[in-house]
Amino acid sequence: MSASKINVTYRLETRGDMGALAAKIASDQSTGTFTELPNETADVRARCAAQVVSITPLPDAQIPSLPDAEGTGPVKRADVVISFPLDAVGTDIAALMTITVGGVYAVKGLSGVRVMDIDLPSEWACHPGPQYGVQGSRDLMGVSRGPMIASIIKPSLGLLPDATAEVVAQLCAAGVDFIKDDEKLMSPAYSSLEDRVKAIMPVIRAHEDKTGKRVMYAFGISSADPDTMMRNHDTVVAAGGNAAVININSVGYGGMSFLRKRSALCLHAHRNGWDILTRHPGLGMEFRAYQKVWRLLGVDQFQINGIRAKYWEPDDSFVQSFKDVTTPIFSPDDCPLPVVCSGQWGGQAVDTYTRTGGNLDLMYLGGGGVHGHPMGMGAGVRAIRQAWEAAEAGVTLAAYAKEHPELAAALAKWGGE
């Protein structure tokens, strides 16, 4: 019998008794039910019953997050830590999500529940984790220090394979370290994965032959069918590719596990769909908890939005996400490369550098911020590099732009610092 525990922190709301609600969750999600059970013996509870570890009260809410609370008036809130015996859960991700997460949202008497964190014991280090991670990504791109500057194929959908290859050639010439298919691009009829690989990989090889620089290209290989996804993977590998975009929520835990165990590619994770889990502050799952599972499954590079992103996520949320993915779970090797993205151009570089503590172990991914530059995509790449040079030198973008026309043009089009 193992003494190890899995501790899960829930943010709960109720108009009832918080202690009773926490105890009900612990019971219902382990050995108990709505009534006493003759076979729920002391031995059974000792081995498998979850226990409430702590209840930390938070300020009341005036409006419940969910219309499930009886009565009127303020709603009590608290962060509740519940401990699950490892013997009851094991090290299987499906078991973890079923026991500690899945059923909690169905509990009666609460008006809000959010999984804030999952603290896993050392036995969970059995999962493979990233195959490449930060250093492996650097090695594959040949970038020994500084941010890895990247771009996305734009427009996201609609380009034929040959037109896509022309964009790739221009981005390679502009000096990017990484290019990716948009997450929406997988294998549509007008641009199948096979045709895209045939068109793009010769461009990647030609640029390497000319310059010695191997630009990493991540192809969209996601599929809900693991066998199809592996065939897609094999197509990329056979052509000499070294990276893939994985829509992690779409392929699921099982699909990601199946791929990682067989993969020769650097796996770039797009988290589209995560917002369903997190956008309501009183419901769902905090990124801190969510990202741990995907890292253990083998994500090498993790998109986490950025400063002043084009989406809803506040800057503070991005900063916390950056901290989350760069904090080891069991060892530094299980940290993926953070990918700063979503509406990024040079204008956010200084703030990103400052708010992440001067951390240069990141990928800075510009789509429209590269392709939409008024002087062309090459200038878009140079403007981003110039912005990061300014950030590292401690110089304002406005000052640096005086001698760097590409950065000056970007600031004129998209605004100041």
C-alpha cells in the first residue's frame, strides 16, 4: 500500500456549508455515495477514501457563477484541497481525470467549481514528458541563445501547396527559425498534407543547402484517429521533416499518448478549446492544472498566448501561464518551450521580456505581425528581431526604431510600446 497522495485544489462556491460540501465531494469522488454502505469498511476507507486537507475561505461572491445555489444573498467561496490516495487513482491519466475532475462538476449544492491545481507525487514521473523540450528545440533550429523567432502560414486557410511553398521560401530568406501550419490547416482537399509536404520540404532543404540553416517547419498532422495521425507523422518523417502541430484537445489524451510513444517529431501543441474549460472564472480549470497533464504526455512546445494578445486572455494570465510551463514538475527536462503567440509583433517584446523576468528561452510567434508588415514579411521578421534586441539592451522601442526602419514602420502601423 502506497502512502503517496494526489492533492487537488478546487475553488468552490456554495450558499450551504462549505465544510459539508467539501466532505461530500471527497466522499462521492472516492468510496462513498448518498447513503451508508455496509461494505465501505474502515479498511476500504483507509486505502481509498479521499480526505479534505484544508479549506481556505475567500471573499464572498454576490452573484453565483451557476444557477444552482438555493436561497438569496452572498455566496461563500473557498479554495479546498482534497487528497486522493495514489492507490485509488494510480498513474493513469483517464483515471485521474475521471476521479478527481470529471464528476466534481455534477455535485449538487455548489454554484461554482474550478480545478486550480493538481499536485502529483513522484510516481507520476513514469510518463514520458517532452522528447525535445527547450534544449532539443534549440538544437533542431540551431539557435544557441535568444528567443526563437517564428511565423505562421497566412492566410490560415486557402493557399494551394505551391503558394504555401512560396511563402515558406520568403520566410526562410527573412531569417525565421520556425514556421508552422495554422492549427486549422490539417489535410483539406485543396492542400492535402502529402501535397504540402512535397511542396515545402524541398524549399526547407534548399535553404539549408544554401545557408547551413535548417528552419523547423511544423506540419499539421492532427486527427481524431490515432492511426491516421501516425500515418501523417510518418509522411513528414519520410520527407525529412522534424516537427508537427498537434491540436491537443482535438486528439485527446489517448491520441497524444499514442503519438508520443512512437514520435520522431518535435511536437508543437496548440491548445484551441482550452478556453471552453477556463473562460468562466467560476468554472472549469486553471491552466496551471491543465498544462501538467499535457506536459507529462509529451508536449515539446506549448502555445500560451502573449502580452496584449488578440484574444480575450488578460496579460496577467499569460504571465502566469509562462511561469507554469517553465516550472518543473519533476525535473527541468519536463519543461516544454513556451510559445508566445496570438497577435504578436515587435511591440510586445519589451513587455514580454520584462514580465517574464528576462527569460529568453521562448519562441516568439508572429503571424499577421510578420505578414502584415507594410514593408513585407521579411521586414516583419527583422522588426521583431530588432524589438527583441531593444528589449535585451534595455532600450525603448521608440529609441531603437530611430535607426531601424523596419521597427519604425511596425510602430507606425500598430502603435507604440
